[in-house]
Amino acid sequence: MTDDTFDLIVVGSGGGALTGAALAAKAGLSVVVLEKTDRCGGTSAYSGGACWLPGSAVQQRAGNADSTESARRYLAGLLDDPDKERIEAFLTHAPELVAELEDDPGFEFEWLAFPEYFDAPGRVPMGRSIQPVKIRRDAVVPEVAALVRPPLEQDRQGLAGRRTLTGGQALVARLLAMVFRDGGTVRTGHRVTGLLTSRDRVTGVRAGTADGPVELRARRGVLLASGGFEGDQPLRSRNGVPGEAAWTMAPSGTNTGEPILAAQELGAATALLDQGWFCPGPLQTDGRGSFALGVRSGLMVDATGRRYANECLPYDRFGRTMAQAPERVPSWFVFDDREGGRLPMIAMPEGDAAAHLEAGTWVRADTLDDLAAAMGVDAAVLGETVARFNGFAAEGADADFGRDADEYDTFFTGGPTLLPIGSPPFTAATFVLSDLGTKGGLVTDVHARVLRADGSAIDGLYASGNTSASVVGPVYPAPGVPLGTAMVFASLAVRHAAAG
Ligand code: FAD
């Protein structure tokens, strides 16, 4: 069938995929987006929409101290053994991509205050991340509004939708609108499981649909931008990814890695397969994880009742600390009644306190001794931990873990978070190791071409986002790196495919 041949096939519909599809459609290529679920956006639609795209006009307009050079210095200080060519490709193309997107009447970015995750040379005060400007839902064409995956609180908890699309919602809606406007095709319910080849070149994909298997052909290339394999427990276990599929933040039924496996069948090389973008996750009553940041008070202890890190660390850094010892997963977050028994942090979702207490994911008591008993922790150890922490709070300095010393620690509160555990009742919430996705996958080059182990490119095959091995390795340098890098390499893939 003629309409099953396109210039470019994009697999997945997150921020990277839709950037690639929008730019390809704008450049006059015929493009199809294949999405396995019935909604577009994946984890990108749940996200805050922060994009780490250094050196662009957006930071300049905001009077932000960002520059490509300072971003280069920042990454150089954080990354061990970086792929310098890909880092340079990212840094060079990031401002070009922002200019290209902002050149479109449907797209506008703004600077977003959000501190970078490491106190390292080149760091910019209050960060250099940018985000798509919010957009009213009724300003989006209905076919797009109907396709955008709902925000996390609506998708997972059934809460009300939003009249204004912000963050990742705005990103997905704006890009999807460009795809439709410029004649692109979007097919949901297409689960890509295989790649078609002809004379060593990728020429299309095989996908499962409700009506049976289909094949689609691509004249210029296939871009795999279909997330990682965070939702597949056997793949996680095989590759040693800490945490569990049940605890990931990826939407149900999304990222289970079939496209990565399909590329491996063609000889694609992989790297970083044990890595993810991690976060501490309040365990929910349905056994799933959650995303938490911005601690306002309280402390985290392991199964022995001892603190092990600054609770205000950027979430991936805290998650990695959790992963270092088995007694830290699960952990307990201990807090007092200063916020009326609610978790003193941003938690998405938090869950209902009464339901947590009923299910045992939270325990509550009027004394610390009784709390320790309910947690199954030695009361003397917990008492000592809390007394020591309260001493630090009185002194205004955390001698063990330096909490509140960094601008990130106090960003969400605007003031100290090192507050004593005081008024009862006391609550302990179970925390597991959650993630925003895996970040290991296909090895790619500066054009986002998928490479074999010998370094040769598989013609016609590109990858970006969590389908590819991250350009920043096992580090999460700053807010917006997952989306920023996914978008840049999808754009570079389209440039290469269009030129070929
Ligand atoms: P996704 O966005 O998950 O998209 C993958 C899509 O591919 C899905 O729709 C999936 O259904 C589809 N797919 C999978 N397999 C197939 C297949 N076989 N065939 C067809 N389709 C398939 N990152 C940032 O950079 N900035 C932020 O502000 C930010 N905030 C976050 C906030 C939250 C609450 C969460 C959960 C995450 C956040 N992240 C943020 C992380 C970021 O959202 C993800 O790392 C990123 O979106 C991953 O992009 P992706 O395109 O690789 O995958």
C-alpha cells in the first residue's frame, strides 16, 4: 500500500520523537509517528518540560549567565571518559535547535529557574534550563488535545485534567501540532517489534496492531525514539538496573525496549544498560513508585534507622545513593506533624494518608519509640538518629551530610529545610528506588546513527532519548538533560536523514 511508505518513520512519541517528526515534516519530508499506546507523549508528557539546551537566545533574553562555553566546562567536570564528539555535537546544535523551533509560530521557550545538580565549575546560578511556554488547552486543535497523554495526576490517579497545558504537556502538544499542521501522520496502537532491511540498510519496521501485524517502509530512515526498557522486569534484571519495573514513572504499558532488541538483532552495539535516571519514590498502596523532590523537612533512614545522605540532594543523586546498599531499599522517610501529617515534599503522586496508613506503606505513632516499633527498627538507633538530626537543626548545620549548604537544597522552600523533628504524631513513609526511565541503549554517533560494535553505522537507523546510550553516561547533570539531549539528537538524525 502506497500510504505505508514514508520518508521517515519515527518510533515513539516523546519529546525527542516529536521534535524529529516536527522538523522532518517542516522540511517537507513525509513522516509517520508510530506509537504503541493510544496516546502520544510517553514519560515526556508527565515531565516538567525542562530542557537543558545551553547557549541559546532564550537564556540570553532572560539575562541568564549561561553560555556554550560554561556548559562545556560544567560537563567536562562531571563526566568521566565522555564521548567528546557527541558532547560537542550536542553543545553546537542545542542553540541551533532552539532557534529552529522558536522560528516556528507555534513554539516559544522561556527560561526556568531550576538549579543545576552539581556544584561544579561552569554551573550557572539558578540553572540554565528552558521550557516551552504554557498553552491553553482550548488553543490547541482538538485532534492534538485528544492525543496528548494526560498529566500524571490524571493518568494515574484519575484527578481532573488541566485547562492550561504546562511543562511536558505543552512540549508534546506544541510539537504534535506542528506535525499535524505540516502534513505528518500519527498512528497510535502501533507497537514496533522489528526492523526491515535491504542490503544492510534499514528500510522499514514491523509493528503489531489491533488488526494484526503491519509493515511500513521508510525511504530515508527510521528514528527509534521509543524510551528505554524501564517497564520490562526481565530486561531490567538481565542488565542489572537497580529498582523495579513496578516502581518506574514511565506510563503503564509504554517503555519495554522492543525497538532496542530489534536493533540488537541487526548487530547494534549497546552501552550503559544498567543505568537509569533515578529518584527516591514514595511507595504507593498499589505497589507502584512515585517521584519525589523538594524535601521541606523530615529525614530519610535505612532499614537500620540510620541516615545515609542529604535528603535534599537532586533526585538522581539521592537515588544512586539508595542503590549503593540493600538496606536502603526500601527506606523510611520520617516526618512530624508540622504539615498536618502530609509528606513534607513534592511527591507525584503522594497518595492519600489514610489509605497509606491502612495499607501499611506509612506507619504513624505518638512517640518515636512506638514509631520505631511500627517500622521494625531498633528504637535506640532511631532515637539517636533523630536526636543528632535535631541537634544539627538547632545549630543550622548538618555536620553529617551538609544538607542546606547548596542552592538546590533550599530552592523549593526558599529557606532552611533542616528543621527539627518535633510535634507528634510522627509518621514514617516507605520509599523505594524509582526512576524516570532507563538511560542505557543503542550506541550512536554525532548524527544519532546507530552503530555496530566495530563502529560502523547501520545505514538508515537512528536513535535518540532513552532508546540510545545517554551522551552524559551515568550522570544526571542538570534539570532538562533527558529531554534536551533527546531533542538535539533527534534533530541531528533528521538533518542527516534529510541530507542522505
Ligand atoms: P518517552 O517520553 O517515554 O516516550 C517513549 C514513547 O515511545 C512512549 O509513548 C511509548 O509508548 C512509545 N513506545 C515504546 N515502545 C514502543 C514500540 N515498541 N513501538 C511504538 N512506540 C513505542 N526530563 C527532563 O528533561 N525535564 C524534565 O522537566 C523532566 N521532568 C520529569 C518529571 C517527571 C514526573 C517524570 C516522570 C520524568 C521527568 N523527566 C524530565 C524525564 C523525562 O520525562 C524522560 O526521561 C524522557 O521523557 C524520556 O523521553 P523518551 O522520548 O526517551 O521516552
